[in-house]
Amino acid sequence: MKNWKRYTITAALPYANGPKHIGHLAGAYLPADIYVRYLRAQKRDVVFVCGSDEHGTAITFQALQENTTPREIIDKYHVLIQKSFEQLGIEFDIYHRTSEPLHHETAQEFFLDFYHKGLFKEVTSEQYFDEEKKVFLADRYIMGTCPNCSHDRAYGDQCEKCGKSLSPTDLINPKSTLSGAVPVLKPTKHWYLPLNEYEPWLKTWLVRDHAKDWKSNVYGQSKSWIDAGLQPRAMTRDGEWGIKVPLKDAEGKVLYVWFDAPIGYISATKQWAKNTGNNWELYWKDSDTRLIHFVGKDNIVFHCIIFPVMLHMHGDYIVPDNVPANEFLNLEGDKMSTSRRWSVEMHEYLHDFPGKADELRYVLCSIAPETKDSEFTWKDYQTRVNSELVAILGNLVNRVMVLSDKYFDNQVPQAGECSDLKAFITTQRDKISEAIENFRFREALAEMINVARHGNQLLSDKEPWKLIKTDREATAIVLYDCIQIIANLGILCEPFLPFTSKKLFAMLNLDERNVSWKDAGRQDLLKPGHVLGKAQLLYQKIEDEQVEAQIEKLKKTVAGGNKPEVITKPVEEKKEDKAEITYDDFSKLDLRVGTILTAEKVEKADKLLKLSVDLGFETRTIVSGIAEHFKPEELIGLQVSVVANLAPRKIRGIESKGMILLAENENGKLVFVSPNQNTASGSVIR
């Protein structure tokens, strides 16, 4: 392996349109932080950069839906995400923003470099245009039926149900999500990255340099993309929110996020260098620097194909030496999804489990989806915390500290050495190092816990609480060695459990700044007579009630998330006397918020509309007698209240599953009973 002078470590820029869940944490940020902490413990020269990805059509679309501005959205979530990372112990050297002027300048410089070298392909093509809103529609602003699985809410770039990548023209019955109108094709010019021209270089670089040292899932996916044949990819799009294309004839055009976002690593490093007085170019242009991208599965193509081509095209930059991407982390038997409210958000975990960042870090590392998808369940979380962190690591530390205080006045006893302890810990340190160096973090964590297991075994075998009655010297030897094991654990657990490491050093009254990774294996980290600090419990058990509360919370949020209060003032003149009902009668109703996806008239029925309504957990067909009051195109995207447990019935040969609630005024005008702000489809109305 090459002896690198320095390391540039990047973690995927999280999209600042909402909170991030523990799947994101397990996929990219936790493994990156573990790796960086390991490098720092070895005193290696490393810069660890990340930041918010704040451009893209999804943020613009969200701003329209929420009646706010993109700036308000990114400002809100940049702070929330950054704070969550900090509380989870993810220690970036800088957490930057792609909305910063320095980033805009850096991305535009990249674009102009390619432009002036004639490396782009200028292509005029037909793209969908919304004639009502007078704008070209980005892929995410177009919705229609997926040609692959017939899902009727597929976007213009991807079907989120089957995962197939799409082009807007692939969609069946496309509609603008801005107006509900059928878009038309109009010509527009854009600048394309000719990926196909760099296939020979990609094949050589990938196969020659990384066929053996990259993870199989990353290498396999990257190679399959290249083998299938690459196509030119647009680096610009029509829109206002984003980095302006720095050309005179490019009014109303911005850089595409897949060009803009990865350059964010470079601009973040520039800002870090400005803040610290370092030379940023050494970390991006020196061949003795190792560049590693930590990303999730869905970012492999951008970091293994598009960005490396961009760096190679520029000519001055190093290309990534490794991209140890993880697969997906599922949740309780289903794919994790913030939009479906089936997720555990980082900030919510921190709120519900204060002071338990290391518990989450431990569990996520132990089940990390390193080469295939894995699953998080709350019961497994409870088991791993209680039976491993509490029962193994926490139990060892507590017993040793209590016994040392009781028998040796809270001091390290004078004792000889256990002959095999140094060899054992040194071997474990080397096993952990080898696993981390090769991005096998689950294995590394298991070897670290084995050190604690060894300490517990030593206590169980020697039984110092009995031994003290007959042999004080032998007791001193046992506790001396156990204290040295704990001190070594303070070093070895730091990459995985940084908060635990700090607690261990505090309990041992040992300055963590005086030790490094190479010290792991020493049997004299604490000298005889050294006064220990105050003992404290490392961990607390996770109770059944806590787990049950989280499972119940999931069930409620997936059923609806925010619970809108839908109140309609009755019109007294048309009040009808109806039989009084009990609360139990009312509780039988399953009222949900639904989003109308499609609407069309029923043949030979002037009053009926056939509606397709998204209820979060499924899409329902509902026939409603409102055709005389509303035009079908007016209803697309409207949120309504639905009686979801109404028995199905056939209306004009169409099975209708549910009823939409409306209010009627004294003139017979109908008004939908809708939440007063946009909320998740399927939300329970109470």
C-alpha cells in the first residue's frame, strides 16, 4: 500500500430539503467519521469535508408547495442537519454550504475551464414546457405513469416505486406538477458532459487501479454502468434557483446539481484552508494525497463516474482512490423513506434518547450495510445496547472501578504484568487497524468489543472479590491488568464511540491528548499509584417501554405523520337533525388526508368523476359526484379528507373504495374539507 502524505476525506453532501435519517448516517457519515478518527489517532494529515447541498429542483418544488422560498428551506435544514451531526459526534473539519459565494465561484470556474477548452457538447433538444406557468419543467416537475411498473406517480427522472431511471418523455400521460396541465415539448439549448468519450479512460482507471481494492458492490455497479455504454449528460438546466451558467447566452439557465454538488467538496476545502491558513491545493492536486469519497448506494454513479471524469477532464486534480459506498439500511422490514414517514430521523432520535449518541453509533456500525442491504429494528437496537454495550463494556468498567476503589483506595495497584496481555491487545489493535484500513468497520468494531470481553473473562476466571480474602498481591495483578485493558479501550473505542472514550479517560484520570493509536498495546498506560477519577455508569439499559414507544410512533407516522385539524363551520339553515352517536361510533371512522393524483370524467355520467387518490400506504380509486362543480384538471395535487374504511361499492362498473368529504353552503356550493397546510398523504384526521 502506498505511503500517503495526506488524506482528503469527503462525505456526501446531504440535500438541505429536510431532516436526515439514520439510514443516511449508516450509509455515509458514520463510516467516514470512524475512518477519519482512526487517521487522526495515528497523527496523519487529514481534512474531512462536508456541507449542505442547497440547489436543485426538489427544493424549488418544495418551496412552491409550502408557500415559502428556497432560501428559507435551506437555512432551516442546514442548521438542523449540522446540529444533528455535531450531537452524534460526526466531526467535520468544515461543514460548508453550496449557496456560499465561494462555491458559486469555484463551480463556475470549473464550467468555464471546460467551456473554453471546448470539452462540452452544446445540444438543442426538446424539453417539456408548462404553457400556463411559462417555464421549462425540470424532470421532478413532471409526473406521469411509469412505463415499467405502471405506477401513476412516477417522476420525470425516476420512478420511486420500482426505482427505474426515466426520461420525462418516457412517462405515459405526463402532467406538470406546477399547474396540472399537459406539458408541451419546446426546444432549449444546454451543455452536456460527453461521458461516452471518456469510457476508455474510465475502463482503464477502474479495472487497472481498482478491480481488487474497491468493495465488490461499488466496483460491480460502476463497471456495469460503463459496460452498458455511457451517454452525454446535461450539466445545465433551465431554472432560476442554482448557480448561474456564466455565459452571455445562458439567461435563465443554471448548473445541474450533479455538476455543482461534488465541486462542493473542493469549495469546502478552500474555505477550510482560508480559515486555518492551509494550502487547499495540496489536498486536491498533489499525487501524494489520497482522496476518498464516503457515499451511499444511490450516489455511486456520481462519485465513481461523473465526478472522476470531471476531475480528469480538468487535468489539475487527483481522482478518488476509493469510494467505499454502503448499501441501504432498511427499517422494521421496509425500505426507509422520509417522504413516507417510515424512518428514524437523526434529530428525533437525539430528542427521544438524549445522551445516547454512542449507543446509536454502536448499533449502526454493528449492522452497517457494507456490501448488501441490512435492517434496523428497535428490538435489535435494544438487544445490542443491553447485551453488548451494557453487559460487556459497561459491566467491565463498572466492576473494575468499584473494586479498585474498594480494595486499593481508587489507585492503580502495584503489581506485576500479565504475560500475554500486551501481545493480546497489540494483536487486537492490528486487527482493528487492518479492518478499518479496508473499510470493514463492522469487523473492526467486533474486534474492539473482544478486548472488553477479554477483560470480563479475566475477572470471571480470577474472581478478585474472592481472591482478596487470601491473596492481596494476586488481586492487585488482576485489577492492574484490567485497568490497563480499560485504558487501551479508551484508545481503541474512540473512532467508534467518541463519547464513551472521553468518559473512560475521565474515569481513569488520563489525559487523552497524551496517547495515540500506537500506544494501544502498552501495559503501562497508567503507573502504579496513579489516582483514578470518579466512576460513572457508561450506559443505561434500554427499557421495553422505550422500544414500544418508538414502534408505536412509527405506526402512527406512517399512517399519517402530522395530524391536521380539519374543522368546518356548519351552516345552520341547512342543518339536518340526525340521530345522536357515541364516541365509539365516531371512532369507527378511519379519516385520512389524501392527495388527488388524477381525475377524469366517468363515461355517460354527467355528475361523476373518477379520482385516483394517494393515501400514503396505497393509491385508491374513488368515484365522486362532483363533476358539475369541479373540472378534473383543477383537482390534480389537491389534498382532501377521505373516509378510508368505507366498504367498497360499484358505481357505473367502477369499484369505488372510499368517500371524499365536502362541505356545502346554503347555495349548494361544494368546498373540499382539506388541511390548512400541506401534510403527508395518509395523515390520520382526529
